[in-house]
Amino acid sequence: MWMMVAFVLGEVAAYQMGMTVCFIIAAALFVFHRKLCPMKHKAHSFSPAVIKTAEGRVDSDFQTDAERVWNWKDPMMCRVFLLFFCFLAGWGRMMVEMRPDVLERMVTQKGGSAEVAVSGTLDSVSEKNGWCTMILTGVEVEDESVRKVLISCKRDLLEKYEEKVLPPCGSQIHLTGTAEFLEEARNPGQFSYRMYYRGLGIRNRVTADRIFISEGKSSPLRSQAECFRAYATAVFQEICVPEDAGIFQAILLGDKSGLSEELRERFQDNGIAHILAVSGLHVSLIGMSVYSALRFWGISYGWAGLGASALLTFYGLVTGFGASVFRAVFMVEVSCLAAYLGRSYDLLSALSLSLILQAWQSPYLLFSAGLQLSYGAVAAIGLETERLRKVGKKRKEREEEEQEKEKKKGYETFMLSSAIQLYTMPIQLYHYFTFPMLGIFLNLIVIPLLTYAAGSGLLALGIYSIAFVGGKIGGMGGGSSIAGVLSAFGGAASGISEIPEIFRIAASACTGPGHYIFQLYEWLCIQVERVPFHSIVAGRPEMWKIGVFYVALGIRYVWSVGEARDNLGRKGIFRFPKDWNAQGKNSVFIAVAVVFLVVQPVHGFQIWFLDVGQGDGVFLRTQDEAILSDCGSSQDKKIGKNVLEPFLKSQGIRTLDWILVSHADADHTNGIEWLLKEEADIRVRNLALPAAGKGQEAYKKMETLARKRGAEVYYLHRGETVRAKSLALRCLYPEAGEKPAEERNSHSLVFDVTYGKFSMLLTGDIGVEDEREILAMEEDKKGEKVTLLKAAHHGSNGSSSEEFLECFSPAFTVLSYGEGNTYGHPAPEAVERLEQTGTEIWRTADSGAVNVWTDGKRMYIKGYKKQDYGKERDKNR
């Protein structure tokens, strides 16, 4: 297992630090050598040993010491260098993977997109909303090879060549189109499609404008797996209600396209979303059941293992061989091999080897939430089982009577469920930012029942297949819809009629247990959601905290099972009262580790200018208050769901004390409207709207939404102040009194934000005339420079006048706009005026979200995108 840890750390270190790892390794080896090589002389003393060495003779004592240190027969020395080799192998593999391919170089040289001609073999194809998504393998671009490429094209583009039938896998695809990078995360908490697809070995997307398809050769096994997948999908859609069909497809075939968004979110919020994937547990159960059955019938270990492995490999192809399926299939095959060789099977060793193989094939897969949760859960089971076994042995030595088997089994089941939740907690928080407090107890019900639900689906599929195959053999007549699906994927199922009604009824009846179990799951989730604090929004923990947490779990494990446990408790760094038992100490240790991971203290004043595309979104936070000023986008209509919600949850925000709406344009408000309508997990206390727009329909709508959520609504104007202890937001504009709806930009609330010596202007979409009004009303403030300016109207030429900029003379300016917007923002003239003031300009389109931190004296600013992490500034004001 330690080899796997070293290999994974090597890949992660290479991704995070690159070549810096080389210098760290060199330094570590130097220190290692100096510490372990006991030379008996010093460089500055001319001892006999030094003189002998200079004359070409080596002191015998020195030689003996060196040989002792570098003795390769020493087990500890071999382990150290084996771990070092694994670390170096992981580092080297990731460095190779990080090298840009030909498409990436072309896109970079062309400034973000490039016209390309691509040829490759079709690996998979899917259709949704009139668009087809294809993955090509063995791709050729300008006589260079690319492993995989993602292709997007309109459905009607394929119809010209295939007559409304999707091309089969193995077809040769030749196309021309526009290559571009996949979308990356530009805000905290935002999903990174770039990292997700890199885990699949895909680096670029090509949008095709011309496509040519020719026949190709496909693996017969792969073709049959595609046929069976299509057949099984059609069966479930025919014999189940749509909701059940979607769940059966997800848990048995790995196809989540039939799941409703509401169901996914409900299961995820309650910690049981893992059931909506092909379960490694059930893959293992299927494999071991087949293996056991073959052994029962007298088949040898070798042939039984081969039979089970072949079936599981085919099933893996049917499901797409996701990370968890590969893990389960590989571990079952290793178990069969161990039985054949007469060796014992070690779960953690098999788990580690499977992870090394997957990480070698696709290093970026390590950053996938699915892989991390799958391996984390199985590692938890393996480690906790071992811990319980060893602790149980010690208890048995001390106790004359053993606990009752039923009670012991229930205790171990609860401990395993708790261990899974504990070991995967950092992963859950890092990717989803919430933790289901009752997930342990819910999984105690959900996981055992899932076996019966999956079994009912498999039984229904088996009964239907018996009739289907019987109809094929007996020649039962004309065509069927399922036969058509099979034919489209290369199957030869012509001449089959619909199956007899009795078999259809029987197959549908078999899905009954699954139907009621799924209904029970949903009912349980609804009941759990009624419990206060059933789920906590803890935010995304920092990486160093996650590292410390897992080190603490390692200490706990050693402490529980090793000889050092009593020493640590009695006279080490962990001191407990003598009358506390091991479970009490264990509970305290875990509680401290969890609190350390979950609690995220806030220091100073933090500001995030979110990258919402063409729009505005500013988040302000102190230790006591969380304030959102605008959030909307004209480029992303789902900005609330895609950016705002994950951002707030990643910051651990459960309550917004204030939402400030500068004015009611959609590029400032559609994210806020979504939050008020859809997101019940985040409470809103106060909503501030501009008094200039009071009574207008757009503001009435937001007021109604806020009041339904229990928020207080205020209409602000010049002279009013929003106070939050050390933070003050003074409204500079507009004056009291309503303005016409067609002058909505002039409604914009302008705030002077102060925190200690730090000051900032939030300007909404005000224009030059509005700026002049502000200057006229702020005569006494002329010459008082501000630290930071949020440029008005996304850098429009009709804003940021010379007089306004000269008056406030900002040290830093943030421009919030979307790349390639149709408005031409920011205007070159406005940028030139800003540059003339000497301000340092930060652009969300270039840097992603812009983060500012200040303690009231110093200020630091940086962009969220990785390449901007080094551009940190510190200016005293």
C-alpha cells in the first residue's frame, strides 16, 4: 500500500510543483546521505584518514561504515529506495502527461481556437438536444498523433451521411472544424470540465463543420457489449416506469442520462448518491457468485477464475469501465488468481495495485471525485476491518467471554459505515462542500437494500432475455423496437416479434422490489431533510488541512492496533484520564480531527470578484458578515446554479447577511433570482434594492421572492449606510426619488466600502452623467484616493471618465466582463483612461475570479486561474 501512496504523491507533486520536485528530491537525498553516512573525519581537519584518502588509499573503518549504510540487503534500506523509486515513477509519468499535444500547441498559438483537420476512430457516440458528442481515438492531426479528442457537431450534420442513424463504434471519422480548450474552473467551487475530461485522456474539443464517415473495424467484443447495453436500456424502458428505468440504467449499466436532476441532488445532499452508479460491491458480488457457482459444479480453480473474469470483463465493457468498475473487476480477478496459486488475498494490496494501474494509464484520473470516493470507501473498509480484527484479538486476550455474534456483527457494520463516512469526509467536502450528518445511519438502511434492488433488475432482465432469445431461436415473427436498437448498433436481431405477454408481465413484476426500494430511498431522504442540521455546509477545506486530517487518521490506526497505543495514551502527546477506555479516546481523537477539518476561520476582509462572463458578481466577507453585491450574466443563463451556488458553498456560506442589487438588469440579477427561487440551503437575511426603481415590476419581483424566503427588504439611497461591525458600506448614489425604468443603469447603487485604511468603490453600471453627480455631491472627498475600484459598466466607453478617475485615483481596478462579448467591453478608450491614472488593472476574462484580501493596512490580490497564482501584490495604503 505504501508503494501506491508514494506513486500517487509523486504524480500529485509533479502536477502541483513541476520541476521544483527535482530540487526537493536532490535536497532530501543530500540530507539523507549526510545523516546516515557516519564519516569519522571532518573536512577542516587533516586526519590520517584524509591523508590516506588523498594518496589513493581508503581507510578501512570508513569503508566499513559506508558499506553498512548502503547495504542493499538491509530491508529498511530497500523499502526506502523502493518508495523513492515509486515516487519518482509517479512524478515522471505526470510530467510526461503534462506535455502539450499538437492540438494544444495549435490552439495556444492561435489565441484560443484553431481551424483543424482531424481523423480518427469512433470510440463512443451520444446525442442530446440536437447535438452529437463523439470521442475519437487514435487521432491524427498534421501527421502527429493525439490519444483522444472530443467532437461536437449538430445532429443534422450526421444525417447527411448516415440517414438519421448514429455511426457505429469503430467507424473512421474525417472532419474539419474549430479546436478549442475545454472549459476550466474559473471560480472557486466551479466544476472543471477540463480536469474531468483530462481524466478520460481528452485534452481538446473540436466543433465540426464538415464530417465524413467511412466503415471501419471494431472489436467484436466491444460491439457485442454495445449491443447488450442498448438492448438492456430498451428493456428497462419497456418494462419500468420512467423514474425506475433511469435508476436501473444508472446502477446496472452506468448510464445516468435517464436520472432527473432533482433526484440526483436529493441523493447527493443526503450522502447516498453513490448508489446511482455501478457499485463495485455488486460487481464483486456478481463475480464471486459466478466463481463460487463454477467451483460448486466441480470446475477447477483456474477455469472458474477465468470464467468469472471473462464475465466481469464483458460487464465492464457494457458499463464503460469506469474507475470503480475497473477497481472491482481487477480486485475480483486478483482474488481468483490468489485462489488458483494457493496464496492469501490481501484487499489493500489489490486495491493499491489497481490504483497504480489506473493512475499510470491516466494520471489526471487521480483528481476525479468518483475515483477518490470509490477508493476511499474501499480503503476505509480494508483498514477498519484490519483495525477491528487486531483490536478484537487484544480484547479477546483480556476477556474470557466473547460478545454475542449478532451484537458483534451489528457493531462491526456500524463501525464500517462510520469509517467510510470518516475516510471520505475530506473528499466529500472538497468536491461537494457539504456533509450529510445522518448519512451514516441512512447508509445502514440503503446499502443492504441496494443488493435486492439491483438483483430485481438483473432478474427482470434475465426473464425478458429468456423470452427474447427463445423468440429468436423459434422464429416468432416480424420486427420489434428492441431489434431495431440492436440493429443500429450492429446486432443481427432481425425476425423477432414482441415477446409473449406472460414474460413481459413476469419481468415487470420482478422489478417490483426495486421500485418500492427506490420509493423508500426517496421517502427516507425527504424525512431526513426535515431534521434540523441534517446537512452542514462546511466549504472546501484547504489541501494542507486534508493532509493533516489523513495523517491524524494514520496515527489513530497505528495507535489503535500497535504496541505504541498505550504509550501514546499514557506518556506521549495524547494524554487521557486513566479511567477512559479505548473507545472514548478514539472518539475524542476523531472529534478533534473533524473539527479541525470543518472549521474554517475567517481573518480580515476578503473580496471575490466572480468571473460570471458578461456581468457582475462581487462577494464580500468578514469574520462577522457575508455580503453579495450583484450576481448575473448575459452569457450564462444558469449562472446561479453553475457559479454562484457552488462558490457560496465552497466558502462555507450558510447565511447571506445582505444581498445588494445595484439595478435590475439581468446581467446583475439572474443569479440572485435563481438563488432566491431554488437554493433553500442558503439563508438570506436582508435584500437591498435601489430606491430609484421602487414600484417598478423588476424590483417588485425580487422583493416578492425575498419576502417568501423570510428576508427583510430595504430600498436604499444616498446617505444610508450598511454596517457590519468593522465594515461599512456607505451609499453614494442615487439620491432619493424614483427614476424612469428606461434609465435603469442610472438606478445603480454606488457604495463606498471601508475597512480600516482600505477603501473600495462599487459602481454598478453608472455612466458619465452619474459620475458627475457623484463628484458634485462628494466635493469634500476630492483627493481622497481609493484602494480598489470596480470599474463601472464592465469598462464601457460611457463610464470611467477622466474627472472621476482623477478624483478617486484607484491603486487597483477590476474589470468584470466576458471574453468575446457582443458589447465590445471593455472599450479601448476606457482602458486607456484607466492606464493613464497608473492603476493596476485586473480582468476577470483573463484571470478568472479575482481575490482580494486585506487586514485594513495591507492588501493582497491574485487571480483564481493557476497561472495567476504567482502574481501576488502587496501595497500599503
